[in-house]
Amino acid sequence: MENSLNIPVFMSFDEGYAPYAATCIASICENTSNFVQIFVIDCGVKSETKKKVEQLKDIYKNFSIEWLSFDVESFLKDFKTCFHFSKAMYGRIFIPILKKNLDKAIYLDVDTICLSDISKLYNENLDKYSLGAVWEDYMEEKGHNKEHLQRLGISLGHKYFNSGVLLLDLKKWRELFLTEDILSKEPELKEKLMFPDQDLLNFAFANNYKQLNERFNVTAPRARKHYENGNLFDCVIRHFEGGKKPWLCHPLKIERMKSNHIGMKAFWKYAKRTAFYNDMISIFPIYSFFFKKR
């Protein structure tokens, strides 16, 4: 391991999302020989739940995990939430000031899994930019990108990106005081925010981010392009954005779905590595007896 990278990966979640975060961590560790430093922005995870996440160390020896205390209510008391988005979503904005010793890092939403070596993303060159992200190009033909930009008052030349997978130059963020700048925009944009953290980031980085290849954030609309003979190809990170989450779909039923099912088998494979699997499968009472991990 002497020549391996130490790859910092940040996640932000509360108690309810810990099982899915653990699944993501398992997928990261299984697909890289590098050492991964997991930093969790802890938005309210119980101590016994943390121990269950850390049981992954019994399987994988190539990661560490550090829980970063974050009083979400004190910092973000009046910040907007909506739909299934909790205030934990804002955690990614605080990464540069939570770990001031790091110069570069990855951020992942908990509804992602890695299907290839995450070092491929970490080694991407950000050039002069402070942030790298994947453009939601599939929204262009529906006119939704234009709608987002007009809603936020952003130049129509900007390519609205998804904030579920980010590559960050933390040093530049600190030099430019970007965390403070982004947070200061929330009050004036509050009534316009539909996807709060994502909208704020797009507003702050309008026409000023590194556009990453879509293989680093393969969402449902893109999945069909990366699917052949039952497998995903050229996909580093599968992102289950939207409401159709893999943990809401029993393994026996996912084949009946359309593009949203792609990658869900892999999700359940990694979920089975975690201490949460039996609880996750138990919400399907008809099938749980047959799928329970013994």
C-alpha cells in the first residue's frame, strides 16, 4: 500500500440515510486498491449506527472513517428544505473549512454506488477551476436547463450541473472564501430554490466549473447508454437520483422497471456487505425470509 493514493471522500447524512451511505462505502472499497479516507459530515447519526457502519472494516482494510460533528440546526437554522432533501444536503458546502489540511476531495451523495475505481475521478485535472461536476445535458432537450437558469437568474450559457458527485479544489475554495460566499446567497435566493444546495452551487459557479465526463455521474436518463448485456460499462459512479431509490425496490422486482433499474442489482450486492442489510430487506415482508442474510 506504500505507493497507493489516499483518496478523501466526503459524505453528508443523518440517521435515516446511514444504511445507504454504508452501501456506497462498501462499493467504493470493493472497487479500488487505493486507501480511501471517508469523512462523514455527521448530521445526527446515533452512536450505535456509527458502529454498524464501521463494521465494514471487518471486510475492507483499505479505508478509514472520521465523523465530523456538524450542528446542522445551528448553522442552517433558516435554510430552505423541500421534498426528500434534508438540511444535510448543505454539508458539502462546508467541506473546505471542516478539513483545512486537505487540498482536494470528492463529495458523493448517499444514493450513489461506485462501479469502478474512484481514483479515476480523484485524478481528474480541475485545471483552473475550484469545482468539477457533470452537466445534466439530458435536460437540455426538454427545456428544463433553461427553466432552471431563468428561475435563478443565471446566464443562459451556463450548463446546469448535478451536485450529487463533486470534485473539489479545497485550497482554492478557502483562498476565495467560497463557502462563505455561497451561504450568503441563500437568503436572497430562498424563494427561487427548488433543489436548494444544487441551485446555490450552480448560482455560485455559473459558467465557472470544470465539466466532467458523464461516466462519473450516471443518472437514470444516462444509464441506458451505459447498459449492455445486463451490465453497466464505462460507468464509474451510478447515481440513483430522484424518487425511485434502489432501497425501495426489492431485488426480485427491479428487472420489471425501465432505465431506473439499471445498477440496482449492484446496489443490493453491496448492501449485503453491510450490517444494515437485514433491516433494509425487511421492509419487503413477502420476500424478506428468502433474502435474509444468515
